[in-house]
Amino acid sequence: MKHIYITIILILSVSMTWAQERANFRGSVVDEKGDPLIGATVVEMNSDGQLTGNGTAVDMNGNFVLPLKLGTKVKVSFIGYVDQVVTFAKKFPPVTVRMKPSDVSIDEVQVVSVGFGEQDKKTITGSVGSFKAAELVSEMTTISAENILQGKIPGVSVQFTTGDPTKKPIILIRGLGTLGRNDANKVSSPLFVIDGVEMSNLSEDENPLETINPEDIEDFSVLKDASAAAIYGSKAANGVIIINTKRGVMGKPTINITNNFGINFVGQLKNTAGGNLERRQKVDLWERYNSQVNLPIHLTDSINPFWNNSTNWQDEVFRPATYVSNTVAIRAAGKIGNYSLSLNNKVNNGNRKNSKTERQAIRFLSDLRLWENKVKISTQLNFSRNNNSRVSNASEAGVGTSSLEPSLGSDILSSLQHVDNRRRGHVADKLVTSFGVKLLEPIPHVIFNTNLDYTYGNTSVTDRYRYDVAKGDSNIDYTVKDGSSEYNNLTNNTTINYFNDFDKLNLNFIVGQSIQYYNEKGRYSYNDVRYSMSNSLSTTPVKFTSSSSGYGANTELSYFSRLNLKYDDRYLLAMSVRADGSSKFGVDNRWGYFPSGSVGWVFSEEDMFARWKKIVNYGKVRVSWGVTGKTFYNNYLAQGIMQNTARSYMGYAGIMPNFIKGGFQNKDLSWETSEQWDVGVDLEFFKNLFELKFDYYRKLNKDVLLDRALPNTSGYTLQDLNSASIVNQGFEFSVKATLMNKDKFRWEADMNIASNDNFVKSIYGTNEDIRRVDSNGASTGTLIRVGQATNSLYYYRSTGIYQTESEIPINPATGRKMTFLGKTIKPGFPIYVDRNGDYTINYLDRGVEGDPNPKFIGGFNTYLYYKNWYLYVNTTFLFKRDIINSALVESILETNKNATGAMPDLSQFSIWQNGGDEAVYPSINPWAASKPLIQDARYIEDGSYFKIGSVTLGYRIKDSKWFKNMKIYSTVSNLHTFHRFSGANPEVVNSDGTYTNDYPLPLTVAMGLNIVF
């Protein structure tokens, strides 16, 4: 750390010395109405009229101070206004520069990150979405970076599947592009690039955004189509999200202090019946369906206060919790460079006991310019520690226990002890360092740039669980599970950029090389110490111990290039190609090649459109095509992974080697590829008061990795193959407008919507079905079938409820009544469709009944400014998605016949009880030989919703002698979700569309203070 502080001191010292040699040129920059133009730039010019590196930006009051020599000229600029040149003629009084509007559109001078550089937004021919977050994050409480991104860019889905603060949301760009036989590998996450450093080689559980303080974010750029993302090659099949953090700006150092405090209120929990209502309902079930057996003591001994409770155990586990985040940042820039240092501490307590996330983060960035700006040295050092703790599932939290409990024989005490005595910790440390050298024109028109990036990650997991004698168990267990893993990722990117203008032709060509080395190692241990309490209070403990360890490594070598041509400011061409070689593959498939090309036509620059210029001041049509790729996470999958398993044969112990997945190696495994077409139109109206964008795309993910079941005669179970393809196609539309800008009032708004059709194009070449299973081998009720959406809901269809015995069909061939999984059917049972007509209801009678992939996603955001007040409203929406109300299924169908489980208020549901009942739900007889299925299409519901994600009201204070500016604000997050779903919140579902409501999203009310000195 010592060298960091020395570097900061040197930068500050040189800047102060340089400032003392000059006088201060003071002034203000205003528009034609006299209002300050916040963010306008004032930059020194040399004797040749060229800009120097000495400049500043106008503050919140429209004022600037710039050290200059008398007689020096400066250039004053602001987007949408005509540049002005002003001479520093005298120190006093301060000058006022009044700017005049120009006909130049904002997008003609706005640049966005496109990978290995930036590009003028006007000249981009691929599909790139961008969002400036710098001002927004300083004026509202933002719990995570994902909250900022949600609903801002068309085609980018950010879904919070749980209220657990330790879990990451699902982020998808243009639909789901992967398949999995089981729960693993079913989310196609994009590549994240943060301050130029690629966050690659991440596991599905790792969240690269949890290391970032949202208040540090400057902007987002999302590379959505293959043409834009192909420069990242084999890492970009799922799109690329580029995040730039704040750096110092010209002027004096600024100290930014931000404090946020909030309360996370518990969201809507499951509906449960309490006390006497629960007892009456359960007694009714026993008397109706099991009258020959005596009622359990839980229900009969109502006088005993031990059984006469009315406790909602959810209230014992869930409670309001706090959110606190404190940030201190110092940033500045001068003639020789800039720096930014940010410190953040965040504690977000979850509503469920013992669930929280803590983060401590430091982020330092600096740019040092030497030899008359010919050399730029960039450094960054980022460290974060995320300390997460949680209870793994709802059953361990005791939320499904009867309100009549506790009892010595029930699970409630042990469940609550899972919350109070279980300490499941997850500590993740991450260090990211980067050192870069850029040579600006060592020879004319050439820029040389090289960066060395190093990422170190260390994760430790500890799970301690202590049973208690209060449970009445004969044993006391003290279980300790410990694991740790670490990885090192070293990357070197080197590029040479040639740029030049040839009359009307502008050329920009970049060629580069990337070398990456990654390794990881881990260990896991399990210790279970058990004391038997059967006969005495002191016995010798029995110990169970196991441990394991692992190591892996991979290397990647890449070559890439990109060519951009612009002719006469209207005809655009871009081409790129990348070759990636990876040690993960066999020799014959080690290299993958990823080309792309795109063209654009700025038709608004044509003479024939000149008369429309006042209406349509900017218009562009673009077409792109490209191929990107993806590797699998496992380092040795193509080579095959062996394991040694202890076995015995004829009484002799031995070691049996076998492949770890039960399948043999496949040296033919290759890259997954994503081929994508995109056609887009960009329009601006009335000098950028109104902006419109439209895209149509078709993305084909080919050679998707999928394991295939092998016949038993092979001696193996599975083999990994590049054997599937998926199509995502649709359109994206966005509009942004300044609806009013009058006097002290300004109203801006933006809206975006995206449509996506998703379906499986091929599987194994034979188009066989895959019925997906969970980690225990049980069916998830989802299916992979050619021509259908990925993870289609594969359910039984019911058309009603059998009222009498006579309604149950009889097989004319056998004279026997229809059966269900070989068992008899009784009145009150659902009428399942017999799809194959064999008078036996089984898995062959299931069909595709729903699509868990949303058809439409989008967002609407509005920003209101009146004098010093501002109001921000962020909303998101999702339409046409089928979801399974698993919470309802569990409440109704899985009623515990032993009377120890929680129960809903059954009067709220139309449940069959007697013949003739026109009910929605079948009988809930817990003792029936044939029980209605969970995978019943009647529980598939419309998951559409419109969500008010956040509302912020704030006030700015300016013109203080104590500080530059201050903002006081209050933000309410997850304010309300409008929907027709019978559950609490249709957003809280997994990628299969399953809703459990085990951990609802909280409603967060927060206050914040941001002060700049």
C-alpha cells in the first residue's frame, strides 16, 4: 500500500506547484437564459490554437477557476452549444461566458466504450446500449449496481429472484442462450469488463458486481450484438457489459462524502392459518378422510397451553432490518494527470435472521501524463471483501411449521436453531490490479497501448451447526464444514492503433494480442462430532471426518483486429476478427475464430434530406453480422476428469479409477458459438429533444454444451457433447425525450421495450426430448424439446374434477377404470387429459403447457427537476411469462397429515369436498392412495407485472461557503408491483419460472446525504 500513498502525494504536490506559478482565471458559463451550464468545459489553448491538457469543468453553480498566464486563450465547450474562445485579459472581475445553442446533436459528440477503446456514438454500426449513471448514483440510494441497470437498456433483463441480499440477480442480454439437463449451467451470464479489466473465468455463483460500490460508477455500455462484442471473441456469446468508474476531473481536488441509511421492511409472506382456524381445518380433514384413526394430541389437547398457540413462525424468522452504506472519495485532475480514491463500507441486513452481506472496498485509479502528453501511465488497485451469511433454505428457517407448535417431537426448535445456532459464512476477498502504458503517436497517427491485469480471489466458506437437547433427540451433533478456494488470473492486452484522415475518409485500425493465465485451487473438510445422550450425560464422542482438495489451470492466447471506416460523415463500415486458442480443448479444436462485419448509413447527412433537418436532425440505418463464442468453465472437460473410488471385490479392498461424471472423455469438444444478425435505426428529432432507436435481431447459439445419457451397456452414464442449438429473435425499441424545459422546470423521460422469442432448434442431431431433473434426480417439470422454448413447462393438463365414480373412464379393452400411476382414481381427483388414450395417466400424458421465458421486458423512467428539487421514478415491466405457483401447490396439496406443518386459510380457495362442487382445486385428502400432481397446469399462472422499482425525492443545496454542493434525498425501493398473479410477487421466480416465496423482496425506505467539498 505504501507505493499507492507515495504516488498520490507526488501527484498532489506537482499539481499544487504547477498551480502556484499561474494566476486564477475566474468566471461562469451560462446559457442564453442566464442559467448555469453545469459540466461545460474550459480548456487552455496554446499559441497554435491547439488544446492543451490544462482545463476544468464548470461546477454546480456554473462557475469555474482555472490557473493561467495572462493573455492565454481558452476554449469553452458544452454539448449542444457553439464553442467560444475567450482571452484571459485580467484577473478581475470574473467573466461571464454566454453560450449559444448549436444545431449539433448530442450524439455527434458523445462517446461510449466499445471494447479496447471508445467510439463516437454517431459512428457505431453495431447494437450498443449505454447509460450515464454518474449523476444518478450521487442523488439517490442505490443498493447495488444491478439496481441501476434494471429497466434502463432495451434487451437487458435484470431479475431479482429473491430478497436474500447474498444472492445475485439473473442478468440476461437478448434471452437465454444455454441448456442444462439439471439445475446447473442454465443461466447465460454476460461478460463484465470493469475499468478495462475482464471479469472472466467466473463460476456461475460468483457475482462480479458485488465488488463495486454503485456510487463509483460513471457509465454502462452494453455490447448486445455480435458485431459490437466480437472483439472479445470466445467470452462474448452472451453479450458484454462494460462499466467505467469515476475518475478525477480538471480543477481542484474534490472530496465526496456519501451516507445512506435505510430500513428493509419484510415483503408479503406466505398466507398461513393460525391457532383455532388451523386446528378446525385439520380436524375437519381428519374427520372427513381418516375418521377411523384417533386424532393426534396436537389437535385434541387444546386446553394444554403447550399445544394451544397461534404463532406465525415466519414472524419469528423474518424481521425488519437495516441497510447502511458510507463512502468517502477524493478525486482531482491537473496538467499531468488525474486520480480517484474511493473507500466504501456497506452492511445490508436481510429480513431473515442471520442473512446479511457486508462489503469493504477500496478503489484507486490514476493516470499520469508525461513528456508533453506523449506517454500515459495508468494504474488501478481495487480491493473488496464481501462477508455473507445466510440460512440455506426455507425449511431450515422454520417457516413451514404449524402455529400450534412447538412440541418436543416437532422440528420447530431445531428449525429455529438452524437460524440462531447455524453460522454459515461466506467470505470473498478480491484484489484487482492493473498497470498500463500508452504511447501517444510515437510515430505519427499511431497509438501503442499495453496493460497488465492481475486478479486474485479468495473465498472461504464455514458452516457450523449445533443441535440442542431441547429437541428431545438422543444425540447432540456439532458439525463443522469448512472450505476455501482461491484463484489467480493474469492477463496482458497489447494493442496498436492506427488512425488517419484522407480527405473525406476517416480510418481507424486496431490490432492486438491477449495472453491470459488462470489457476485455481480449493479444499473442503467435513467434521461431525456426535455425543450419544442415550444412557449418560458424558460419553465418548464419535467423530466423522472427510476432506477433499482440487487444482485447475488454463491458458488462452488471442489475436484480434478491428477496422472502422467513415466516409464523408455518412457511410460507415466496421469489421473485426478474433482468434482464440485455449488449453481447455483438444489439439484439433484448440483455436476458435470469431469474425464480424457491419455497415451504416447516416442518411440525415444526404442532400435530399436537408429540408427535413429541422425535424429529423439525425438518422442512421445499420446492419451487422458476427460470431462470438463461449468456453465451458471446467478446465479439463475435454480431456476427461478421473477420480479414484474405494471399492471391494470378493472381500478385497481396492481403488477403482473412473471418470468423475460417469462418462468418458471427448477430445472433439469445441467452442460454443453465437451467430447474430441485427438491423437497426437511430433517429433524433428537434435537435435531440426526442430520440428513438429500433433494432431487430436473430441470434443462433450453436454447439451448445449438453451432456447425453449413455446406454448401460457402455459402462458409463453421461458424455458431454456440443450437441444443441438455440434461437433468440426479436426487436428492441427505446425512446428518450425532454418533455419540458421551461424556466426552472425540466422534465425528462425514457422508455424501452424488448420482445424475444426463444426456442430450441436442435438437440443431439436426433431431436430427442430431455426431461430436466434437480440435483436429487427428481423431475423439475421442465422440458427441452426441439421447436419449443428452453425449459418449457412440461405438465399434466386437467380439464376438471371427477364428481362421481361413474365419471371415471373405463378401458373398453379391459373393463377396468382409468388409473393414475397404477393406482385407483376417486371422486375429487383431477381429470387429467389422457394424451395417448391408454387409460393410464403417467408421464407419457404430460405436454408443453407453458413458457417461463418472458415475451416482453422493458422499463419506464422519468426525471423531474424544479428549482433545487428533483424527483426520479424508475419502473420496470415484464409481460407474457408463465410461472408456477409452487408456494400455492405446497400449501394446498402438501398438507401434512401429521398436523405438524403450516396451513393456509383454506376458505380463500375453491377446494372440492363433495360431489357437485364446482371447485377450482381438487380434494386435498392427505391419506389418498392417488394424490393430485404438483406438476398440474392449473398451477401455471400469468407472471406479467409492472413494478415501481424506486422513487427518489431530493433537494440540492448550493452556494455555501462550507461546501461546493450538498444533496439530501430519500429513496423507496420495491415500492409496489402490479400483477394478476395469485402469489405475492411474480418477479421472485427462478429461471424455470418456479415461485416459492421463501424469501420475499423487501420494501426499502432509505435516506441519503451527499456532500462535495
